[in-house]
Amino acid sequence: MKGFLLLVLISALLLTGFLFVRSRSSSMNGGGLTGILEILRRTKTPTDSALPRAGKGGASPFGVMLAGKSVDVASQLGVSYYRPSSIFIDKWNGNCTECDLVVAQDLKLILTVRNNGGAGQPTSPPADLEAYKRTLKSVLDKYKPEILAVENEENSQTLFYSGSPSQYHQELKAACEVAHSKGIKCTNGGLVSSLVALLVANNYIEKGDNSKAEDFIKLTLRDDQYDKFQKAGGFSSKAIIDQIETGKEFVSGYKNAGADYINFHWYIADTTALGEAVDYLEAASGLNALTNEVGQQRNEDPNQVTSVMQKIVDLKLPYAVWFSMDVPGFGGARSLLNPDGTLRPNGEAFRDFIDKNF
């Protein structure tokens, strides 16, 4: 008897389900199977491509920097973020054309703001921090970036920042106060690759592992950079010691200045070194790491793009902006794009990695 009642109950449920589907399908254009398919189409799962790109690896951390060239390519690459050219406080007139183009594509801004300088002239620290904060407020009111980066490569005195670490920390604190008042995250401008390599190697020396320090430097510096390092006297060189001490001073002050992350730049192919660099920076600063500038120098190897991107995902960096510009001479950075805006093989690798994983 119990088996019979169970059979009756199951039959009733199946009949109810059939009548429901039939009712839904007959209310649409075309009945029967077409209607059922329409129901399924209208009730897609959260993995549907029309929804935010969460994908296998969660939200994509990747962005791109194109310096205003072919901004529309950013969407083709599948990135979530875009880093426009720096906004200068002393030149702010209420508008940033590149930012407008990016926002029109529904991409989020990773915005670098510099006090002054530009065109090969390093920034000097703000003379009036209150005036600086007022202008920065105007910038952030207009563009509301995902992340505010304060200055660019603050340890590069020749090219980007002429102030001391202490002066920089004062500027960073002022900028982060403004950013946080508007619910915007804030970070430093980005330590250059070569300094990060020196800091990691020096950390091994301080732990008594000179051999590992030497191996790390050989791994991370280009041949020409390593030759200069050796000729300068290596780790015993006063110039190298000064760079390391200045770098340590920068790193130790970011958290107290209000930064939410520690930002570094990276052009080194070796992914083990990248992991070691992130471990060091996070431990030394007490902050999670991000990079608003990662890329390639003197090569366009697609395998480097894929391996570095995979390591960034494995390390769970929240933001990683790929530098996509050809820079002849110093550094020799290479773009993901040809001059006509089409993708190079490394650009295809970048796009395909995002498409596959997110």
C-alpha cells in the first residue's frame, strides 16, 4: 500500500510539472519545445557571459596601460581595468580625455596622480598640502577610480620623484586621506623592478644567505644591468647600499601613511622571482601587494606573458596592469600591440589567457 501511494504521489508531481511547463510555453511566441527552450534561455545560470566575468579564477585582476593609443583595444583584450596617463595636479583643468574614453568603455580606472613635473622632469613634493588635497578632491570627484596611485616610481629620483622618502610619505598620507574620504583605495606609485630585486637580495644577505642573494640578482637583472652592478662593486658599493636603504625607508612608511596596498613594477620573466618579491614586499610593508605596471622588456615572448599572468593569479594579486607601449632606448619595454593597433602574438596570449580563465 505504501508503494502504491508513493507511485501516485510521484505521478501527480510529474503531471503538475508538465502542466506548468506547458502553461509557460503556451504564453510565449511559439509553443511546445520552442517555449521550453525560451524558458531555459531566460533563466541562464550565473556563468552566463552576459553577467560579470567571474569565471574559473574569480574576478579578473588584469588591466592594461596603452597611453591613449587604441583605447578601444582594451575591451578586446578582456581587461577589467585601465591605467591612463598620469594626471598632474598643477595642470588639472577639470578634464582628462583619456579617462573619458576609458569610462565610456565601462572599464575601471587605476589612476596615477602626480603633483607636477612630466616630460622627463621629476615631481617635486607639494609645497602646500592643503591646496594639493583640494585639487586632488576635484580629480577624484570627477573620475572616482578603483585605485589611486600617488606619484609614479617614487624611488626614481632622476625620472619621476625628487623628494625624500619622508616627503613622499607626507604626500601619500594627504592623498590617502582624500581618497579614503570618498571610499577610494590608495597605494604608492610603484617601486621599480631593479630596486625590488635589490631589496629581496639584500634581505637574503641580512638573513646570512649571501649565495642565495647572488643567485637572485643574477636571475633578475638583465646582463647589462648585472655587469653594471658588478662593476659598481656589487653589494659593497655605496651607491647600491644607498639605493637599498632608501628603498627600505620607502617601504617601511607606506602603511603608516595610509596606503591600502604596496605597489611595485615588474619586468622580470622569472615567476619564482616574482613570488619571492611579493613575499618580501608584503612582509616588509605589512600590506598586500599589487602591480600597476607589469610587462616585457626587449622581447615579445608570448610564453612570458602567459607564465607571468598565471603567477599573478596564483599569488592572488588583486590588481595587475600590463604596460603595453613600445619604449625605445631605456628599458626597451614592448607593447602587446602593433603600431596599427592589431595584436602581436604576446597580445594574443594576453587576450587568450583572460578569455580562458575569466
